[in-house]
Amino acid sequence: MRSHHKNHLFCSYLSLRNIADQVTAAATRGLSPSGTGPPGAPLPEDEWRKVQGPLNEALDALEAVVNELAGNLARDHERSAGLSATRAWVAVLLGQALEVIEDLEPARFSRKFGELNAAASRRLATVAAQAKQLVRTARAQLGEGAGAQR
């Protein structure tokens, strides 16, 4: 297989594995794949087993072909990227959290969704500023400079 074939095969496997994790969370805990909204009811145990078996078989089959045809990618992927990678990922996610919070600042919020009344504007400003500072504090706790301030 050529390298772009191997890459696509491996990425497809990772995508299926991610979807299987979401299926498991939805089926066993009632979690929405979008992460929003109220939880659903978990599937009855016997129904989940009927879904889980074929899903796991599909994952196993795809994993076997990935190991056979693109084993080096699978082995490299399973190695730990190290603590610096985790710190970088956490820093990126906290940066995304700051962007969400900044969208709640009254000036931005009003530009996007229309003017707020004065009381709501003051309350939102207070909470957004507090949340922003707390996320910045969390980010600053990361070691080795991964928590760069925005």
C-alpha cells in the first residue's frame, strides 16, 4: 500500500473507533453525541449487547487489517506522545474555552443576538470576566510554558 492509502485506512479506523466510543456512551449512559441537551435513557442491557457485539466485531476486523497493512501507523499512534503533548492539548482546549467565554461578553453577545437589558448585561459581564480569569488561571497552571496567556 502507498503511504496515502495507509493514512486513509488508519484515519478511517480511528474515526470508526471514535464513533464506537460515542455509540457506547449513548447506549450505556444516554449521552448525546453532540454533548448537549438532556441525557436519554440507556438502552436495555440485552439490546445493547446485540448492538455491541457486531460493532466490536467491525472494530476488530478493521483493526486487524490496519495492523496488517499499516502496522507502523498503528504502533506509532499507540506510543505516548508525552506530557508536553498533553499540556499542549489542554492549553488549546482552554484557549477554546476562552473564546466561548469571550462570545458571552455583553458587547459581542449583543452584536450577534441583539441588545440585552441593563441587568442582564451587567450580570453577563460579571460572570464572563470571572470565568475568563478562572480559565486563564487554569491555563497558567500548566507546566513548561504550554499555558501561554491570551
